[in-house]
Amino acid sequence: MVEQTAAGKKPTIVLVHGAFADASSWEGVIVRLLAAGYEVVATANPLRGPEEDAAQIASVVDAVDGPVVLVGHSIGGFAVTNAAAGRDDVQALVYVAGFAPEVGESAGQISDRFPGSSLGDAVSPVALADGGTDLYIAQEVYRHQFAEDVPATVTRVMAVSQRPVAASDLDAPSGEPGWRTIPSWFLFGDADRNIPVAAHRWMAERAGSRGTVEIAGASHAVGVSHADEVVELILVAVAETSQVVVA
């Protein structure tokens, strides 16, 4: 449980999903955080590009009364990285198999920097009326590509309900990173087929991660398959960046 001390208000945990998922992918994390006494917001990420996504997340943070811990999964890491920059109400960043870009970097550049991603072979493009393209993971390979350590009964629903990412989002450059001034923590699996594990390790080291958790055999959907570990790391971030007592 968590106790609010006279010296500080406990933070609201804002969860930001990435591509090929939606806010329901945080269900296990949400249940555990609520049980621990936290206010939680699992917001919809537009997945249109770093600038638009960050503006949406910033508006959510603006609506919160008090401090915030931002948690980003996958390309949701771009959103929290950019939304947090220059703010003093975001006390910690937690990356869950998430991108932590430097200014000017794109998701495609980071993934291509290291071997190991098979996402390019798994996506299915859908042409949009405005001339753009949305990307989905083909349903028949969704579990293997995205969430192989999650039960098939769950991944069948995830595959059907996934939110697409704009193809242009993968090549769009990031702005100034919030992790440069805000403490950050990282958690990822070594069986991630979307973002190479070497990329996760590199980003965590570059950001000066306060604590890095690497889970053997965990997929890109590590927030679904390892909700306990995700919540544990979030609570570490809370305890180390606030006056809140976590018991």
C-alpha cells in the first residue's frame, strides 16, 4: 500500500500504450496499482507521430492534479519522452519495452541500429483516404511477433483490437528528451521481436537509467505477461523520486 506524507502528494500513474495495442493492454498493471492505492490514467495514444502523440499525453498530464509518473510502452516511449520535456510535474519516466529517443531520432533508426527486429515482415499496411498508410501486425502472426509469452486466448483478442500506427510515425524525428532531466527506469524482455534487446540496453544506458530490469524470455508485450514486475518497478520509481512512503 501507499501512504501520503505531509511532505508530498502521491503521484498519479499515467500509462501510455504503444503501437499494435490499446489502453486495455495495461489491465494487469492497472488492477495492481489501484489495489496499491494509486490513481491511474491509461490514456489513448493517437499513434500519429511524436509531436501529435506528445501533445495528447501532455494534455492528459495537464489535467492531473499533482505529480505524475509517466509510463510508456513501445512507441509510447516517444510520447512520454517528448511530453515530459521541460515539465516539473513529471517526477519519473518508466519505459516498458519502450523507445527512449534522443532528439532527431526516429523509431526506425533506433530499431535498425541493432539486429533482431522482425517487425517489418509482420506488418500489414492499410491505405487511408488521406493518402497515408496505417500499419497493423497481421493477425495470423500477431502472437509470435508481439506477445508469444501471453496466452493465445488473450492474444487473439489483442490482435483483433490492436490500434494501428501511422507508417510515417516510424520515421518521424523525436524532440528534446524528457529523460535528460527526469529520472528514468527501464524494463524489457530479451525475446522482444519488435525492438531489439540490444537497442533496449543501449537506450537505458544512454538515458542514465536508475534501474534496469531485463526479463528472460519476455516478449514485446512484457507489460501483459509480467505485470507484477512492471508494477514493482513503477513503485521503485515512485519511492525514489518522492516523499511518498511505499509499504
